[in-house]
Amino acid sequence: MTRNEVEKGGSVTVIVLSSDEGGVGMQPAVSCLNQGCSAIDAVQRGIEAVEADPSVRTVGRGGSPNMLGVLECDAAIMDGNTLQTGAVGALQGFLHAISVARSVMEHLPYVMLVGAGAYRYAREINAHSTDMCTPQTDEEYRAWVQKRIHPQSCSEWQNGPLAEYTWPRRGDRTRGTVIFLVQDIDGTIAAGSSTSGWSYKYPGRIGDTPIIGAGIYADSRYGACGCTHTGEMAIRCSTAYSVVRAMKSGASIKDACHDAAEDLMALRGGFLGPVVLHAIDRNGEPYVLSVKKKTPATYWMWTGELSETRRLSSHM
């Protein structure tokens, strides 16, 4: 029996929990665990599979570009045993933002690199560089420009003020993030996230994904949480940390998520929208809660007792 098993008072439930965008990464993450990999390895393996799949339109290659047609990716990873974290923001031209984030965690004295610095570091470690946009994303971007910008100014608008185009409109591709929360056989919990952010966002916009405590948080003693959808709200409420902190104080996973949801619902001003909380506790119990959504969110889950991954619906 490992130290974590002793602290937890018995055997450990091995679990992989992912947001709906994580479907293509579930089997790689599960296979990794079955081969004896650590929780953080499984998180990275699962997210890398999503980042490489252009059919996932909100993460990695094939995701949504910013207003200038450039794809900027954010990612973060956290080790629940040590509370070490790594993150990148507005990273351009590299396939696996999550692997760059992990390298930041393991090899630098920093937590986060952004923009030109993140690009320089990714090149320095020989991360996988590629054209992140696909013909489909380029075509959709051109259609968005034609729809949102007066045709006579299309050739000039990128050099002018962009702020008036920041607020989403009906028909714009929405926000989305892949979250992976994993507990391995040793009881170690890890969390990771990756996204291309809002569709056609202002260049340099960073949401909750790389913000530790907002987008993700993991502590093997208590549990983990990851947030998707309206990241600005999760930043304002430090939502991921709030859920884990409530479990530390003795709240059940359900009560911890609903307590955090109350804070989100109390927000006034700014851009408000739905938020989905994904959480696991130290016993491997999952809970997914949709806040301000009209319909339940879907998510993916696997435990060591299941023969295959399952797609389930969140609580409302």
C-alpha cells in the first residue's frame, strides 16, 4: 500500500474525467494508466490526442483563430502531489501547448510563459511546430470577416481599432476547452487543460485555461477541478481553487461545486455566460455541474472498474 493509500484510508479509485472535447483523448489516457503511467502522464497523453485532432474545433490544430486569423493556444498542467504547475498563453505555431506547459513546470523556475516568450521557449525545446490553421478554419475565418466587417474596409481593418469586434454575436463559433482530471493507482491526482480560446478573440486574450486556480487546480489530498466555457467568470471567482478548497474544508464534492456555482451566479457586470465545473474528489468520486446553461453539458468518464469510457450528462 502506497503512502497516499494510507492517507486516504484504503484502496484508490483510478479515474479519468474529461470535458466533452476530450473524447478522442480518453483512450490514450486510459491506455497510459493501464500501462502503469502516472496521472500527469495520462493527462498529457489525453490532451495531446485532442490537440492533434483538427475535428475538435476549440482545441489545438484546427481550432478557432483570433481576429487577425492567427491561432493562439493556452494550456496548463498541475501535479497534485507537489502543487507544481506549468502554463503557456497565446502560443502560436506549436501543436502541443500542453507539452510546452509541462516543460515550463519541470525545467523553468516559472509557472507561465506567454506570447513571444512562450514561442521562443517552445522552439528552444524543439516542440512540434506546425501550421495550426486548416483549410476549413481559414475558410470560416474569411467568412467571418466578410460577415462582421464592411467589405470596403476588409483590406484595412486589421491595422485599425479592433475593440468593437470583441463581443460575440449569434452565429460566431463559441468557446471550448479540453479538461482532463486523473487519479492514478498511487492516489496521485493531476489536472490539465488546453484551448484555442474564444473564436475570433482580440489578439492576446487569455482566459481561465492557463490560470492556475481559475481554470484548473489539483491537490492529491482533496481532489481537483477544471472549468470550461466562460473563462472570464472563472478567473473572477477563482473557481477551480474554490471547489478544491471547499473539499479541504470538509464539503462533499457536490456541495463544493454548488458553493462555487453560487459565486458565479452572483457576478454582475462584464461578460456573463455558462460555466461547466468538472471535479473529482480524493475518493475518485466525480461531479460535473453546468452553471447558467440551458441544457446539461456532456462529459467523459472512465474508472478502473469500467470496461470502456462513458459519455454522460452533467448536473444542472
